[in-house]
Amino acid sequence: MHRLAALAVVAALTPGCITTYGVYKHQQDVTTVNIIEAAALDLAAITFFMYSAEAFSLGSAFVTGVATTGVDLGVACLLGTCQALHP
């Protein structure tokens, strides 16, 4: 039951740090460094939350964090936040 609740919370938080930062900044003044910082914060927060849910080992919590951060980066790029990554 704890595992299902943890996955539900992560699904609700999928628009995480990267997407929120891009929406907040309205694609203005978003640099590559900001995207990397938001991705690191997203990864750390999700990994910590999933590991503290007691149903996940550290490895599975980290992999879940990587997958969720990847989805978050994809959503942010679809919204135009990743324009700083283009040459």
C-alpha cells in the first residue's frame, strides 16, 4: 500500500522543478545552468521522497528519480523551456 501511495504522489508531482521553473520564467532568462540545477534538484527531491517511502531501496528510488526527471525534462522541452539548450 505504501508503494502505491508513493507512486501516486510522484505521478502527481511529475510536473516538477524543471517544468515549474520554465513556466515561472516564461522561457525568458532560462539558461543551461538553470536547467541543470533544476534537474539536479528534481532528481534529489524525488529520490529522497521515494527512499523515505520505505518501500523502495536506494537503487530503485534513484532509478525512479532518474525516470521522473527525464519525463519532467521532456515536458519542459515541449513547453519551450529547453530553448537554452539549442545552439
